[in-house]
Amino acid sequence: MFSNPEKNMSELMLREGMLVADLGAGSGFYSKSASEHVGHTGHVYAVEVQKDMVKKLESDLRTWGISNVDCIWGDIEKSGGTKIASHTIDRVIISNVLSQAEDKLGLVDEAKRILKSDGLILLIDLADSLGGSGIMPSHIVPESRAIELFNKRNLKVQKKISAGDHQYGIIFTHESR
């Protein structure tokens, strides 16, 4: 079974009024869930590199009646590519994009750049290639490698979460906490 965004949001301890960035938002499952948790006083930035996905998500958000999510066409692997100001985000969500990223450290750097010093990052990624029916096995980023990448940027594991049979989940925080 795949990861459940609602369950993972409860692990991320979202509260009313928080600012959340969903990096690699895709179809917006996490953005939609986060928007409900942060309420009318909070805000979600759904950042996606594929223009057609941004347009589809914008349309879906209107259909769903969600007004506290902004869709951003941006590059999550480049410094400043999310177009979000530095140190402004309470929670960052990176779901199923680390294994797809060409510049994995660039992605971690951008997440850290936008994160407040007391913020958290939720990483969900594939643990296997689904028997060859998912992404190529060579693109899988094992959990231990993901932890190494985040540790290189002084982000440490706060806790691991159950994310389904084919995925792993980790919540990271700044090393200084």
C-alpha cells in the first residue's frame, strides 16, 4: 500500500496558521491535505516544475473551493527556484521526488533555505521499484542514502514514520535543535 497523505500530515504536527511548502506537488494530494490543517490563517505553496501539472492543480483547487494554496511553477533543485523567501516556511513536504531529482543535494539545499530554524521537513520516497513497474531500480534512493544527504546539510532525523509497504517516511529538523 502507498503512503497516506492524511496520516502523514498528522505526523508532521501541522497547526492553524502555519506556512507549508509542498515541493514537487504533482497532483496536489499533500497540498490539499496541508491546506485543511493550516486553515484560513495558514498557507500552502505547491511548487511544481511541470507547467501542465501546475495548471491542472490550479483548476482542481478552484473546483475543490480551496483558496489557501498558491501554485508555483518552479525548480525545486535550484537555489531560489521555489520563488519562496528564505527562512519563512514552517513545514516542507518532499513526497516521491527525491528519487526523481537530478540534483538531490540541490533539492535538500532549497528545502533548508526556505525552512524556518524551528521548522520540519517531511520526506516520503520510494523504498523499491515496485517490482520494476515503478521507477527504475537504479533511481531508488535508499533510506540510508537519504539520511546521508540531509545530514550533509545539518538536518537530522527527528523521527521515522510508517509510510506504506513501498515507501519510507522521515521527518527532519535542523541539527541545532
